Amino acid sequence: MGLNCGIVGLPNVGKSTIFSALSSAPAEAANYPFCTIDPNVGMVSVPDERLDTITELIPTRRVIPATVEFVDIAGLVAGASKGEGLGNRFLASIREVGVLIHVVRCFEDPDITHVSGKIDPAGDIETIDIELALADLETVEKRLAKTSKSSRVDKEAAKAAAVMLPLLEKMKSGLSEGQGVRTLGLDEDELALIADMHLITTKPVIYVCNVDESAIHEENEYVATVRKIAQVQGSEVVVICGKIEAEIASLESEEERREFLEAEGLTESGLNALIHSGYRTLGLRTYFTAGEDENRAWTFHAGDKAPQAAGVIHTDFEKGFIKAEVYSFEDLVTYGSEQKVKENGRLRLEGKQYEVADGDIMHFRFNV
């Protein structure tokens, strides 16, 4: 399990620049629309100082951080869901991601063409929302026709259809108005019924305001507009300067990156803030395994019990789960070693009903 994000937005908003900085794998970038022809995929390490501290206290042969997958989708335009531009080719690419990263242009630059000829964050967001809603509408209409037809087959099918049809009609109505499914107030049972449809507009959204250097410390009116929209939707906003992030990504050492951030008056890079925002949005947490062979960070969902967390490593760990040896990151820092943690009675055995906490350090006992 990990965090995977689909980066969407209009052409020329800085998506590929941000993607390149994220993954340090240059995506094709240029000052004209439709530069990104194939969806780029990059894997990014999740910044977590706790893993560094664990490695200082428990020396190991290798260190493996958790990872985030970013998929950079070609710029969508009005009419993409009906074949305009190149964006519709990649709508399928974001059906499997966990969260949408919607990059919005919030800077002025006469040398960089805007696809609609003006800087208009609200209009840009509306354009993307409508195209994603129309793409989902097509999926819902197909399921509606299929479900309606199947309801005439037998009693069981009719019973299932009686539950599903009103839900599909509700979604059709909302999507026809450009409303995403996530805004329709569906409960968990309803969302479970439509999970196999992989609707794009059920996914949470994080808005990334791509700004110039002057707006990093003092937000401009464009960012304020995005924040108002995000507040209504219950979405998070991350402000990033693509140019600065590209410079940070080009630096070779962590020390150089820290010095650069200090010089810019920043405590962390915008991209690190984006990754942390993604974790919060999806309710993800981290536990660790540590030993002389490997120290590693693992991603799990908040609320997962010990067997589910073990299954993140391997399904056999979940199937044959017996017990988990657990202690906290804070206890390791307090006592300085795993042995001292044990001697002070802070290592404990937990069973199948234990709810794993963020920062737990775990060893699993299992039998298959």
C-alpha cells in the first residue's frame, strides 16, 4: 500500500515542472499546450525524519523509506471528455489513483501562454471539474442502462437494481450539472456499491497553487480565490513555486537543500508539504520495522488492526498473524536502543485487535 496521486490541470499551469521536481525524473516540459503526450509516472520517497533517527539508534545495512507514486496526466481542456485536445486519452490513467493533485496557475507571466488567454483560477478549476464530471457521467449512464436492463432478468436482479437505480439516477443528475460525486453526500454503503466503477470525481482533491517567487511569503489574490473554493469543498491547499522546487531538486546534497530553504526563509519544500497533505487527505499513517538487515517505513490506513498492517508487508503475514511485538518511536528515542526499551518494560505483545498507531515500531510473529 502507498500513496498514489494523479496530477491534473490545464495545459501550461506547471504540472510537468512540478512533476519533474518531485521525481527528479525530467518530464517533457515546454511553453506550449499538450507537451506531455504519455502519462509520466514517478516514485518519490516520503520525507520522514523519524526513519533517520531510527537508523541512528538501530544501525542497519539498508534504509527503505515509504514511497509516493505521482502520475502526470496531459493537460485537460474544455471538451476533453468528448475528445478535445489530448487529455481524454489519459482520463483512464487517473481512475486508479487515490487522490487528485489539481495544479492551478496562480502567477502572471506574459512569456508563458495560458490556454484561455487569461489567469483565472476559478474558471480553470471549473473547467477541469466539468470535464471530470462529464467523463464520470458517461460511465454512470452506461451502468444505468445495464442495470435497468438486468432488472428484468429475475427477482434477484430486480432486487439489486431497486437499490442501485436510485443511486445511479442521483449521480447522473449531479454529474449532469458538473457536480462531482464526492459532493453528493453519499454514505459509506453507497460508496461501496459504486466502488467498482472507479469514478474520478469520488476521489479527494488537493489544490496546488503554482505561484512565482513573490507569492511564496505573501499570498496573491489568485491563491485566495483557490482557498475559498477549497474551503467549500473541504479540500486542502498547498502553495508551491515550481521554479524554486526545480532549483531545490537540482541540488545534490540534503545539506545544500536545507541551506537553500533557509536562504529562502522556508522551513520545508512545497513538495514535502504536498506529500504530507496527501497522507492527511487519505488518512494514511506510517509504522516501521527495524533491525540489522533493514530499517523500513510502511504505509497503512488509520484504524487498521495489527493483521492488516502486517499484510502491507506480505499477505502471508496477515493470514498467519499470531502476535506483534510493538514499541513506540518515542520510547526508542527516550531509551536509546531496543534493548533498553525491553529492559524498561516498554515493548509489548499485541494481538489481532490492536489498532496500530502512527510511529509504532513492530516485529510480527506469524505462521503459514
